[in-house]
Amino acid sequence: MTVTVYIPTPFRGMTGNQANVPVEGSTIAEVLDNLDHQFPGVHDLIYSREHEIPAHINIYVNNQEITNLDGDRTSLSEGDKIAIIPAIAGGSNEEAAQGGALTAEQVTRYSRHIIMPQVGSAGQRKILGSKVLIVGAGGLGSPVALYLALAGVGTLGLVDFDIVDLSNLQRQILHQNKDIGRPKVDSARETLESYNPDVNVVTHEMPLTSDNAIEIMSQYDIVVNGADNFAARYLVNDAAVFLKMPLVDGSILLFEGQSTVYLPGKGCYRCLYPEPPPPGMVPSCAEAGVLGALCGLVGSIQATETLKLILGVGESLNGRLMIIDALSMETRMFKIRRNSECVVCGDNPTVTELIDYDQFCGAAPVAAEA
């Protein structure tokens, strides 16, 4: 049977500004479920996390409040009129949008997320409210930033001090020919904003150092490492440990990629690699090369792990190191554990502040991106 649902003004952004919507259903619960199928996200505005209609939402059937009937199990008849009446207290449309309701444009843009049970409109709002810092706007940082921007991550921070070079364009998909000679952060911001105006792109055109890492990283919820040198890798790790923030790590060389996640109190990069290799033992991408498409593969994994952390779903790569051999197209998983004797995250840490990482790694400062 078909009933008519009155949509209050604060919720009409979800229904394309329709005030009265015809919906099928034999009970209030069925009608609300079917309304959500038509306009994903409405359900989360009406029900609490415990799947109860909260006290600030009143629902009427033919002018009778359903708490005086049978709640959302109230039976309906053909042509009944349903009204959803939330408490309101003034305020601007911008404030209302930030408080919860997605705009009609956002519902359309993120519709493929919203229909996923692991995301929904509540999860999409989490994504929109998140802040992620990406170290490096190069080979790994490019696909990470692009997919996080497309997903709707509200604030994306980019740390890079390099300029776009012709040799970058083989793999760094944030930049184009016209960007050669421009700061990478400027090119990256322009590209990301062209894809999704919802995203606030914050640029840090400077090398990440022991003097500024804490200040910069503390502005974000999660840090994604796209650095291609050991000094930056140890710096980001140690700062993340001190700030108790998740670190999504990735690295690439030739046809091989690696990725893992370090969560606060559950191990860190130094647990896996207590010391860097001697200078010159492991070549950089600039010295040995890297397959451009591999950057997209590993960067997509990092973006996926980041979104899982934001949503609080699935099983992260924490405690596991993923190895990708693109030549054989095989993946391997290795268990990694927190080292209780780790000098940074162990039971009795001896490194309690950021150090000189160039000296620690025995190398001169280099560009901090892959």
C-alpha cells in the first residue's frame, strides 16, 4: 500500500527538496526503510544507533503520535499520511549540514558509499569530518590523496617541498605537463579541488623536520606516509608514536611494494626495522626505478586502509606486513609484533623526543616523496 510521508524542512536536502513523498509500506518501520532506499541517509537521521526513534523526533499517522499507537510497528492503511517532525532550534543551513544531514548533492556524489552497509550516511559523515595528513605528493601520495579526496575526506593535508619535474609524470598522477616547474603542493591542491570541492586541502610547502613534525602532524587524525627515504620514514614514525596517532605506511621499489598500519600502542616502524640499512645499500626509486602503475596499487591500499580506520570497520593491516611482488603478481603476509624493547614504543623507551634523522640514517637530506 502507498502512504504519503511529510518531510520536514531540515530533512528536505535528502529528498531533493520534496515535501511530500509517496512511499510503500504496511508499517511505519517498513515505510521508513523504503524511504531510506529511495533517499539513502534518511534512516540515520530518524533512528538512533540503537535503532530507536529518539525523543527529539516525533512521527504522526493521520495526526496521531505513534508513541500513543504501536511505535514503528504501527499498521498503516492505503492513503495514510505520515509526518516526521523533529525538534528545531534555529541556526543556519551551514550549521545544520555540519551537524549531520548530507546535502542533496552529497547524497548523489557519495551514493555508492551510502548504500554500503559498512558505510551508510553515518559513515560518510565520519569521512567528511576526518582529517588526514599525507607526507609526499609524489608516486604514493598522488593516488592516496586522489582517492581520499574522491571519498570525501573533509581535510587533506599535504607535506611536500619539491617542484613538478618531467620525470615525475610517469607515476605522479596529481600532476600534468602544464604543472612542470610548479610546487607540487599547488598542483596537487588544484587537482584535488577540481575533483571534489567538498575537500579542504591544506598545503605545507616545506620539508618535514624534527622541528615542525609534531606541530604539523598534531592537526590531523591519521598520517599516511609516502616518503621515499629512511630519514623521513623514521621521523614520521617517531612523531606518530609520540602523538599516539595511526600511521598508514607504504613503500615501493622496482616491481615490489609494501604496506602496513601502525596503531598507537601496537607497534611501530622501529619494531620492524630497529635501524636503517647502511647508506647506499638500498637504492632509491631515483636510482633503481619503479613501475609507475605499482604506485597506484600500493597507494590504493593505503587509501583503503585509511578509510577503514576512519569508519572503524574491517581488519586493518596492523600487525601484518603486506608484500606485493608485481612481477609474479603474488602477495604475501608476514606477521609483525610490537617489540617490548623498542627504543620508541617499547616498555622502557630511550628515544622520547625527535632526533636528527639525517644523522641517524647517515645520509644527506633528500626530497620527502616517492
